[in-house]
Amino acid sequence: MTPLKAKDLRTETTEELQGKVSALRKELYGFRVQAHSGQIEKSHRIRQIKRDLARLLSVLKEKENVQK
């Protein structure tokens, strides 16, 4: 999966972004469980998911500040 681009995320609605945040958090949890049990094959995805999650949260915060 390619990393999410902040430019593309800014065009989406807040609800869509929040849905993506929850999906990424679930995916990250699954990868963490796999890493802890030693069954993970794509360990680089953990880092990628964390960065995508940070991008999403940053864009959400930007949208929140604009609405104030």
C-alpha cells in the first residue's frame, strides 16, 4: 500500500478521515499483536501505518482549526 498524501487527504470530509483513522488504528493493533507473537511478515508496515495515522490526525486538526 502506498503512503497517504496529505494533499489528497485535505479534499476528504471529516467523517471520511475519521473512518480512515479508526481503520488504521485497527490495522496497527493487528500488526502489533502479530509482532508480539513473532508472526509478522511485513514489519515495515507498522512504521508506515504510524506515519499515515499521524498525517490523518494532522489534517483533521487543521480542519478543526479552520472551523474555529
